[in-house]
Amino acid sequence: MADNNVSDHSVVQIKDDDKDDVIAEDRNGVELIVSSIRGKLHQNPPSTARSCIFGIPNVLHRHNEKAFVPNLVSIGPFQHGKKNLKVMQEIKLWYLHCLLDRKPTSETSLEYLVEAIKGMEQDCRDCYGEKIHMSSEKFVEMMVVDGCFIVELFRKYAKEVPRNEDDPVFYTAWMKLALTKDLFLLENQLPWKVVDCLFHHTMEKDEPESNALLLLALKFFEVSAFGQDPQPDPEPKHLLDGIRSSLLASYPSQDTQRYWEPIPSVTELLQAGVKFERRSNTWDNMLDITFENGVMEIPPISIEENAESLFRNLIAYEQCDPSIKSCNIASYAVILDNLINTSKDADFLIQKEIIVTKLSKEDIACLFNRLYSDTIVGYFCYVELTKNVNEYYQDRWHRWQTILSRDYFSNPWSIFSLAAALLILGFTFLQTLYALLTYY
């Protein structure tokens, strides 16, 4: 009996020891997990207040992936090293050779340019909304090669420097269009300070200095940027920001609000008597849409094949950059989306030469109907306009006026018919009145 008690006590002791081992193992596992998490924690935020170049969020990327991805050239770290873009790397290096070989100034040496960009490396890294996992040497090399390519490209396009007869960029029909589209992509940007620094260190003696680089850039994008005349902003953050700033340069400031109401389509507004007019001599102010006394004036806009890509990248930029408060481009997309519900609406604006395009009316309607999906227009810029349009549309008198004008005053025969009907009605009334008076 005593032996059994000893045996039972030993079993209990063994079980307690196993339990302690399990607890110790659990603690060790917890400590390993905690250590792993602590090693991954960041003391600093992933991006800084100076960030201005961002990767496209998946929620926007999924609507049209091709609108955000370069087809020919990579600029900056986000698309760097992609296999389908490596052919253009040779042309970039050749452009750098052309620039250095021309040697416009005493400071135009590869050593001097690398040293200049090396001194601003951290500032350049801070411009990207994601951490760039590249060595210092690789990062600076990329900045110098890509930046010099852009500078040389703009100068060649403006014919400020000679073009080589074998240059495929200018003597291959499709490359200029492809480059234009690639260079305004949000993920394909360099900090402006890099391009500006390289431009000034390689500037010819007789080359104008004030806003010269930005004017060259806007001239390069002029046809593709909705056909608008360039309006330079002296301090852009990158090329896409320069395009956006030029579109806003002559746009008068408007009251902005978070709450806004949609407006009816072109067809519905026409039925309510609204007139649409193309504003003349305003190819530099496409955003300045006005509504007064039943007349909506809309500046002309040129819609090319790459218009959707430019719109989407501008809207994505407004969505990603916290320093941008007024969503001007997204607000404009909202107005055009409201006005254009069907191809009939698009065709009317094309006929009025408000939209200038070689695309079909179906393509135009499709473009604006899905342009700002999954975006938040935080501060809407056409609050007063939408309010006035809706008030006018909801006034029944304007609709009655339109019906009278369309059905009874649209041509002389309708007017004569209405006048004759009124005369007959008047004579019938007088005859009835005379008969009643005679009877009594």
C-alpha cells in the first residue's frame, strides 16, 4: 500500500515537471514572436510630409492598370529594372553621353553631376511615399541617368540642341507619343529638384534661365495635356505636379466643400432650357466652367488617346498627396461625368466643339462615366455651380418655356398654327357670348 502511494506521488511529480516545461516553451515562443515584431517596428512613419511621388493604390489601379504603367521608359525607382523597359536604358545612357560630349559648361562633367545629386540624396529619398531599398550608389546613378535623359529630351524636342539623324525618339513615329504618356505617370517621376539641378549645371551660356526648364517641359506635354496653353508654376514637385499646376494656374479660386450634389445630364438640362456655350479664347483655363442666367459656359478641352491615363494619374495624385486640399481635377471629372451619361450627351458637346476629339462619342461617354470611381472628392470645387444649376433645373417655369418654344415657336408654321387656333378659340367664345346675351 505504501509502495502504491510512492508511485502515485512520482507520477504527479512527473506531470508537474512536464507542465512546467510546456509553460517554459510557450514563454520562449512568445518572447521570440515579440522579439520578431519589435525588430520590424518603425520609429518613423513610412512616408514623410515631403513625400510627393507615390505608388498607385490597388483600389485605383484595378480600374485600368494600363493607365498607370509605362510602356517604354522607366523613370525613378518604382519601375526601375523592369525587363520590358530595358531597351530604353541604352538610349538614356546615349543621351547622357551626348550631353557630356557637348560639354556646354565647365561644370558639365560626370563627376560634378554625381557629386551634386549625391549631396541631396536623402531629400530625394524622402520625396517617395515608400522606402526605396536601393544602395546609395545605385540610387544616385539612377537619379543622374534618368534626370539627364529628361533634360536632354526636352532640349532636343525644342531644338535647342542638335538631333542625331539616327535618334529613334524623334524619327520613329510611335516613340514620342509613348514617351509623353510614360513621363507624366505618377509612379514614373523624379523629384523636380533633381531635374532642375541637372538642367542648371548643363545650361548653355545663352540659354534663358527663368522658368526655362518648366517651359520646355510644358511645351513637350502641350498637345497631350488636354490641348491647354502652358501656364508655368515656378515651384512644381515633379513633372506631373507641373502639369497639374499649369492647368490650375489661371483657374480662379472657388469655395470648396465636402458636401455636393450631382447635376442632371446634358439631355435633361436641355429639356429644362439650359443652353451650352463654348467659351472662346480659353485654351488655358479648361476648369473655369460657369453657369449664369440659364447658360453654362464650358472652355474647350482636347481629348486624345492618352487622356484617360493623364486624368487618372492626376486624380490619383490628388488622392495620395495630403498637401493637396482642393481636388480640382477630380471635381472637373465629376462635372463631366454628371453631364455625360450617354453617347448622345457626348455627341452634343462634340458638336458644340466643347470637346475636341478624334475618339468616338461612345468612347468619350465611357471615359467620363468611370473616371473617378473609388475616389473621395474631399473638397469639391464646383459647389456654387451645382447649386445654381439644380435650382434652375427644378424651376418648372423654365421647363414650360422650353416646351412652348420647342413645340409652338420652333418655326413660322407652328406660330401661324398657334395664332390661328387662338383666333378660332376667340371667335368661338365671342359667338357663344353673343348667343347667350341675345337669349337673355
